[in-house]
Amino acid sequence: MDVPKDVTERILKLRKEINYHNYLYYVLDSPEISDEEYDALMHELRDLEERYPETVTPDSPTQRIGAPPSEKFAPVPHSIPMLSLDDAFTDQEVLEFDLRVKRFLRINHDIEYTVEPKMDGLAVELIYEKGMFTMGSTRGDGYTGENITANLRTVRSIPLRLIERKLKAPERLEVRGEVFMRRADFEALNRKRTEQGLAPFANPRNAAAGSLRQLDPGVTAQRPLDIFCYGVGLVSDKKFSTQWEVLNTLRQWGLRVNPLAKTVKGIKAAIDYHKKLEAKRPDLDYEIDGMVIKVNRIALQESLGAKARSPRWAVAYKFEAAQTVTRILDILLSVGRTGAVTPVAVMEPVRVGGVVVSRATLHNEDEIRRKDIRIGDWVIIRRAGDVIPEVIKSLKERRNGSERPFHMPETCPICGTRLVKRPEEAVWRCPNPDCFPRLVKHLTHFAGKTAMDIDGLGHKVAEQLVTAGLVRNLADIYSLKLSDLMSLERFAEKSARNLLQSIEQKKHTTLARFIYALGIRHIGEVTAQLLAERFGSIQRLSEASRRELEQIPGIGPEAAGSIVAFFQEEKNRRMLQRLLDAGISFRETTREKTSPLDGRTLVFTGALSSITRKQAKDIVREKGGRVASTVGKRVDYLVVGENPGSKLEKAKKLGIKILTEREFIELTGMAHNSS
């Protein structure tokens, strides 16, 4: 039936009023009406929408909860990577950061920085289209997150529609923020869980992360989550000049920004504010673990750019970690995937930073000697970065003479192979690639979610396979038979068939995943992606020289040397060939050196009509080019689609060659290939 005009107008007015009062309450902490008056507005709106269901829209305040439970979270690529930050733990490290920035920019005057509390929560991205919240995702690996839109809609401090009283919202706005749980809410939630016979959460961060990753949004809606927004990704129709302008504009649009953020002139002022924040930390009603320092001017940020994993224009200055005292009962050795033999302190269990710990890293033999740590010592431990337990110092005054010094053995405690140590390293290593823990961890890494993604091949199964002698080399998993798995403990026919099926299905992967799965030292996911984009095939990568590798932005001498050493090792070459012979395949590009995009940098702006933005970026990489997100002097081409943004004007000023979508397709040869 037709909706009366006065009803439509009333519904629109109610929504606008409710959104405004949400803004006052959640963003400005300055409500103008009582809870009862707010509830009355919501009740009236809900009643009208029930009577006229055709008026319900996704951005209505009544629609925060309503999505059915999901079976799993779908992957969501970030149009601009959500990079992590480098950490600093001392004033000296922060001063060095400032010097690096000035050296890179070739300036010697004080830089203006924004300083913002570093929230201890879960990083997310919110996407608004024409002012409406349309999608939300986790940070994930920085390049791809998980779609948790339905869960984020339940967070009441996230507006479903932006406030546009003073400033019109852009066509598309990507907002980065941190979802967290306040201390009082966390304690109340844990009391409730305990009463229900459920395990309490370890800390507010775990509670927030666990709440957002519920498959049922109804569960998330019952959790008291909040958000502070700290930045943007892709923004159309709007250009910011400073980070401070970003924060203030987000506030105007109704998004919560931490009120403790401010700008300072010079790095010493930033250090002073860090001390004030640390003193204020115990009195805050939410957890922070440091302060983020960002170069304020966006133009300077763009000039500084980013390394493989982190921007050069920002640093996370961490607070002193939570500390406590306990006693070392023994020192054991742990053999890692790369052969590193690490001393680990076995301690009397103690609670630190909200978590009970009984083991802590001692890093290496040199550190043990420097700190004079002995078996039986009382020690101070902390959670480094509030995460990894480590021993800070021994309390020598509490010794009674029963303490024993630790001596590094000459041979591997597992396989008996003689340990080796390079002159430039402090770490002893077991050089035997078949050493039990090395092989188990290597196999687990190879099968991991961000590597070959083989379901059912976790650490325990890897241990079983290596113990039974079924796997002595990564390639052996592709020779496993049903009878092999059925002979292992806890393997029924169904689980055995499922594992074999997953091994077979996951043979077809991406080159980047395969490179990462090989477990080459110093090669993480981001570096693996760089290598895949640059070389296009495992054969070309295996033949690369150290000099050629070091010329790739983001790949340093250590990573380059490690790659060359890996492919020079005869045993690794044989393993690689066996893996390929087993049927592992991935799209290998066959571009020629004469490709017009070889070594070129392209930026896209506006909507493409004949292909998707992802397809366009993929073809650039296949042709040896690079895709950037911002226009700068190093950009060779700007590809322009419909309704281009401000990048077009900037490109014209810099004299960058402009390509239409058709010209881009012709340049890449896509038009010829599709004919």
C-alpha cells in the first residue's frame, strides 16, 4: 500500500533526530535528552516501520541487529593496505625515528606531529557510501580482512549514517578505527560469564576481538563494544592536508575520535606528552598500551611513503610493560622452524598483564650472560609489548647459593647435530633441516592459513606425521595414502579422507602463498607478495641474483641473502622440484621484458566500466608494473575512469601521462587478447 506522505516525513525526521542524539551521546559525550525521551523516539520509529515495512532501510537506527548467523566470514580486500606500525620502547628510539624522518625529507627544523593514544583493541575498517555504512571488516593481514559488517552494525558508537550538518559526506569513505571494551564493562561481562559457568576472557582486548568474531551478530549485540577512529583509507571527493584535519572531519561526520589526541611541535614535545599519557593511563576507563606519533602533514607522509610492512611517517611509542616477580625453575631449549635454538625459562606460574604465564623467552646465550640469569633465580618478568613474556633482570640479592649458571650445549638437544653460530649473529642454530621440531614447525608453517592453507594439518598432526616417519620432507605430504593416515592415533577414515582431499585441493594456489610457505628466512607474507609481483614465477625467483633482489623496494640485504642461499642449497632445489612434480601449480606470468608496463607505476582513479579495479591491478602486476594508491613524482601513468577524483588534477600539474580506460586496455594488450 502507499505510505502516506506525513508518515514518510515523520519517519525521516525521527531517523535524523535519533542519529543526531546518538552523535551527541556516543561521540560528544553530551546528551541533550534523557534516556526515556530517546527510548520514546525509538519506540515511535519502530512502531511506524512495523506498520509500514516498505519504509525500512539498512541505515535505519532500528536495523542495528537483524542479520542471521553466518557460517563463516568472507574475505574483504583493503583498497589501501592497513599497515602495521614500527614499535619504539625508549625516548632514544623515538628521537632516532625523528632523525630518520628529517633525513629522508632533507629538513632540519621541528616537525609537527599528531600524538594519539594507542588503543589496545581490534583494528577494523568501516566503509561508507554516500554517507551510509555499507561494509566493515577486520584488519586481517593488512591486505585482506574478514567481513564482519553485521557485527559492527551492533556497535552503537558506529553511525549507520554519517552526520552531514556541516560537511557533506564523500561518495566513498574508508575509515580505520579500533574497537575496544571499557574496563568496567569487561569486568561486568566476566562476572556474568563466571556465573554462567563460562571461562572468563583474559583481558579486554581478547573480549573485544572474540565479540567481533561471533558468527551470530545477536551475540555481539550483547557485548558492550565501543570504537575510536584514527584514520582513513580511500576517500573520494575529499582531500585532506593534515592528519589533524582527518580527525576533526571524522568527528564532524559523527565518528568517535579519542579526545586525548592532539598536535605537538617537535619530537621532544611528543615525548613529553607520552609521559603525561602514561601517568594518566591507570585512570582511563579503557586500555591503552602506548602512543602513536604521526607526521601531521599528509604531503610529507606521501613523500616518506612506506616500507614493506609499515609507514615511515608513524611510530608506536609503547609504554613500559606490566611487570611482576617469579622464580626460574629450569632453562630449556626450543628449536624453531629456521633452526634457531632459543633458551626458554620455565617459571613458577604468575599472572602478568592479565594473563598467567609459566614460560618466558631468554632470547639467546649472550643475553643470559649479560643479565646474569641463573636457574633458581628470582627474576622480574614483563610482557614485551604487553604480549610476549620476557625476563628483564635477576634479583641477585635474593640468591641463597643454590642457583646454577646456564651453559649452552654444543649440540642440538633434539637431534644431536653440532650447533653453529654465524659471526654476525647472537643465535645458535641447528643446521639439520630434518631435526624433529624444525621439521614439525616447518610443516605446520607450510600448511598454515596464510601459506598453503591445508585444513586439518595443524601442529599435532604434523608431529604425528614426522614421528611416524611418514614425512621427512615437505614434499612427502603429497605422497600420503589413506592407509598411512589410518595407522595414526585419532585418525578415522573420514578425517583421513578429509585431510587428503584438502592436500589435493590446495595444490592450486598463488605464487605469493607458495613462496611464503617455503619458509625462507626473513620472508614474510608481504615480502613474498613483492617477490611474486616482481618475478612472476618460481623459476625466475630461483635464478635471481642478490643484487637484483636488493634493488626491489622493501627487500634488504638480509632477505636477499637468505633467498639466494635457499635456492643455492641442493636439498632445497630437490624439494622444490618434488613439490612441483606433485602437482602444485599457480598462475605464472609469461610477460616479456618488452612489456610497456615493465617497471612502470600506475595509479587508478574513478570507476572502470569494462573491467573491475582488481582485474586492472592484476594485469598491471602481471605485466611487470606496480600499482600505487597516491599520485606522486614517481608515478608514470594515471588511469582515469568515470567520475575521477582529485588525483586527476594533481597528475596534470605533475605532467603525468593520463590514460583513458580504453587506452589502458590497448596498452596492456587486453583488447587484442579478448578479440
